[in-house]
Amino acid sequence: MKAKISTEWLSGCSGCHVAIVDLHEKLLNLADEVEFVRVPVLMDEKGYPEADIGIVEGAIRSVHDREAVEHMRDSVRTLVAFGTCAVYGGPSGIGWLHDSESVFAQVYDGGPTNAGHERPDAGAPRLEESVVPIDEVVEVDFLLPGCPPSPYFIAAALRLLLDGSGPKLSKRTVCSGCTRKMSRRPGTALRKGAVTAADERLCLLSQGVVCMGSVTLDRCFSPCPQKGVACTGCNGPSLNIIREPQVDYRGVLAGTMSFLTGISEADVKAYIEAEAKTFYAYSLASPAIYKKPTVELREWAGDGHRHD
């Protein structure tokens, strides 16, 4: 009997659903074993059929999102938080920094494309006060971060859920898969705003560019630093960041950069704080990050209205 798979798309970009299609022949290989009973981007199924595996993309941003993920939890045996938005809040999680009234005021009352300053009427789903990952609302059985997850890891996760076989999912960091060489370069300046550097053989941190590969879980095989672009942390925090309450992005990156370049740790930390919406963009709505005693995201990057 084929395993039934149901999927849902909450507040996100649908990129994770597209990544499923990107499985190409791997998806065809699964065709004899699985049946998709609900896929919002491919079929017109309004209900929530019973299924063995539920795959949810996106964060909880509205009442509609909350109700949808509750329906998914009730209708499936195993629920997967699929992609960084579902696992950590993702870019949608930037809304966690601001209360809903501030968001409405910015978008509708003063937005340049809304001359009439009209707000959504009662027919639109109510915006929740904050943005949260789905495991803050329902019990989740399996977490698969990535923006989107690599087809390799999607196939490996599906195989693991179907019959327990397949390769183990990596616990390494993006940095561990990068071939660039870390080397001490005293006197290097902090290159604020830079995402690339001249020497393609040398670690970006050694060249004064803040690259998050050393604090990010590998669910991508390190394509960005390998191609010369700094890692932005889209796969979510590495396991050491999650497990240790006193370990944070800033501390790890500042310590490493200071050792490699001589740049003061305080300067690196101050830069990361000032650009918190960039460096924490994919995980700031997750309690795994904002509950750390060293993290004051709403203080660094919020609008001053949130105090809870």
C-alpha cells in the first residue's frame, strides 16, 4: 500500500514546494511508494485528507495559518516542519520584532502604494500579534530546515520516514563543507556590508567578511561560500548554537574573526547587532535564538513597541 503524503503552505514563498518538484527523477523513484493527496500548488484540494506524512511549509503569521496547521496535525500521522520558515520562522519571522498595529501602520497607513490608507476588511484572515514557527502551535515529529532544503536532503528525509533507510542527515556546519582555507591575516579590516572578497581560496572571515557558515547547519552542501558569496544562515543555526544557551551567532563569529584578523570582538558584535535583521533573518522568531540571555533582538532591531 502506498504511503499518503499531504502538504500545506503557510506564510512563506512556496519555494519549499518547488524544491519537492526539483527532486526530478528521485520523485519518480518514489512514485510507486507514495501518493500525494494534498499539494496546494498542484491540486485543488480544499480539505485535509487523512495521510501518513504531513509536510508543512511556512510560519504561523495569521489565524488562517494557525487553523491550517492544526487541521494538518489532526489529519496526519507524522508531521514534518519543512523548510526554515516552518522550523525557525524564516524571513517571515522578522514580523516577530513588531506588533501587528505597527505593521498595519507602516504598510497601510503610510505605504506609498496605498494612497487611500485602506486596511483589510473583516473578510481577510486576522493577522496574529507575532510570527512563530509551527512547533510553537502543534507538536512536530520531524524538522527539516533549509531555504529551501536541498533535493538530496528532501529525498533522504522522505526515505527515512518511509522505511527508516537512506543516508543519515548531516549534523555538520556549512563551513565544514567549504574548501576555502582559514588563515590568520592580522590587520584585516571589517568589511561592513560586503558579501564577497577577492581571494577565492581564502576563508571570507579571514578577509573581513562576516560569513555565517561556521554557525549554520549544512542542508545545502555549501554552495554560497564555494561560489564566493558569504553564507547568510538560511539553513538555520548549527547544533552548537541550538544546544548551548550561552552560545550565540555574535559570540562565535566575533571570536573567530578576531582570532583570524585582529578585529576587536566588540566591533564585530556591534556590527551584527546593528544589522540584526540580516544576520538573524532566518531564525529570529525561534525561541532557540531569542530566549538566549545574550540576545536582545527587539532592542537591536525592533520598533520599540514590543516588550513581552
